[in-house]
Amino acid sequence: MVMMPYTPKYYLEYMEQCGMEKARDLFAYISVIRDVSAGGRLERLASGVKAKVPGLTVRPADMKNFHRELEVVKEIYKLRLEPQLGIRPHAEEEIESMAKRLKPLIAPELLIMAEVNGDPAAFFMAVPDYNQVLRRVNGRLGPVGLLKFLWYSGRSATSAS
């Protein structure tokens, strides 16, 4: 998966031998979108959250105004995520560089923005599992492989190949 934490259990022992200690657990989840939305569970969950948070609006990101959306993500990250996770603040240039690299991988329907009374509150971003696409081209991105990659990656944004 792209940018998701994974550490084999034996790494913890190596780190402890070097005098380090674990600060917290981070979790990554794999979810097939059609499984999440099956049976109306996602819609019921969204209705419940909206009832508890008056003024909540949820919308897909506006990829035509990607820079504006990036500013919102940076604000949310700095105000809410950095203090909560206890990690060092990211430099503006680092966040922008990461966004520039990720932009081609983003499926617009998988970048969701949440606002409360018009103020940015949260964002959700998922990236399709491009490993499944690369498997179909055998990791070869020559001219034919690139065309296959573009074809299958367009299909994988809405399905779990």
C-alpha cells in the first residue's frame, strides 16, 4: 500500500536493542469500497454522524482547485493531526512536495472533505491499490505496459481488481 505503516514484529526488538522504545501504534486498514457500502451501512453511519454534528457537510474534493484543497488539508493537518499524533510539524515545502507526487494517484471520489458550519474539520483520502494494476503489467511500464497501467488504474479507482 502507498505510505501506510507496516513494521514486522521483529523490528520492535531491534529498535529496543538500540535503546529506542515504541511511542504508539499506528493502524492501516484495507477495505474494498463495495464491501464498505454494502447493505447501506455507510449511509446509515453518515446519517448518524450528521445527526450528532449539526452543520456538518461532506463533499468530494474539487480537483480543479487542488491548490485550494491542499491549503485546507495543510490547515487540518497542522491544527489537528500534528498535536494529536505528537509528530514533528511538516514543513510547507514537504507537504506540497508530497501532494504533488500523490496527485496523479488520487481518485477524486476517494478524497473527501468535511466541514462544520463552513470551516474545515477533516479530510479522508484513500488511494486505489495500484499494486493490483502493476501485477497486471508484470511491473513493466514500457509503452504497452504504460497503456495497460492507465487502462487498469482507471478501472481500479472504482473497483477492487
